[in-house]
Amino acid sequence: MELLDIYLPHYHFRERHTLDIRATAAEIMAAVERYDSTQDRFVRAMTLLREMPQRLIWMLGDAPARNRPPFSLGNFTDLGTIPDKALALGLAGRFWKLDYGQETVPDAETFMRFEQPGAARLVLGFSATELGDGLTRLVTETRVQCLDAGALRQFRPYWYLIRPVSGLIRRRVLKGIKREVCSIQH
């Protein structure tokens, strides 16, 4: 995944999923850009479950953040696009914290320079490769780089806890994009 190699060539954790779709790369990447993870009931339920402890804390206190919308693809920073072929999204912070510990990274340059001790950087990428005979392979890959040993110690158990659900979510995202593409074709 070309963009991931630009934005996060070195990483500690990686998850990759693929799905072949009968459509052009351009059609698929347009569907990727339109995709809204909040429309998937399973994704919403898993996000609410992940956020439940923090939301309970907010409800018991008087925190203004308690009305914050659930985590979604909208939390990511757009890092870059190769038209009709690939896109990369980034996050930085301490993802294992109840509130995700997300840091502000407004653009790709800030993401690349982000090196805060105790934190991690994450890139989520999508790419589409035409295989011939009208078939295209859609790939989603997530890479995480822990920026120091402390972050690695904190992130590792979190990764092994969330990875199975994360994998289910990624596969649902791929299937949702396929449904979107197929519904437009017909």
C-alpha cells in the first residue's frame, strides 16, 4: 500500500483485509470516500460499547465533553489520496485511554512530525487494484507505530483486546462498500 509506506513505513502492529468486487477501481474508491461507518448498526454498537465507561464517567460528572459524538471515521485526518486508487487516514494519541487520548493532527505534515512521548500513530488505508475481467481487489490496512517503549507497553494489551472486533469492523466496512458499489451499478 503505497500511501501507508509514505505515512507509516515502520510500525509495530498491522491488520489487513481484502475483498474482490466486480467494479472499477474508480467506482470502488468513490464508494470508500462516501462510506459512513455510523450507518452500520454493528459498528455503532461496538463503538458505544467501547465508549461506555468514559460516557458513564461523563454522565456522573459535569463534563462538557459528554455530548461529544461517538468516535467515527470523521475523527481521522485525511493524509492523502491517489485518485481512483488509494487513500490514507491518520490518528495520533493514546488510543488505549478511555477517551481515546486523541491528539490534534490537522494535516499530513503534522502527522508525519508527531512524536509525542507515550503516544502512537495509526494509519488506516484503502486501496483498489484492478485484477482484470472487471474485478478489483479492495484492501484495507491498519498500521500502528508506538513512539516509545512506554507506549508499546500500553498499546499491546489494548491491541490484542480490540483486534478481533476491529477485524470484524474492517470486514463489515469492505462488505458495506461492496453493497454501495453494487447498488449504484444496478
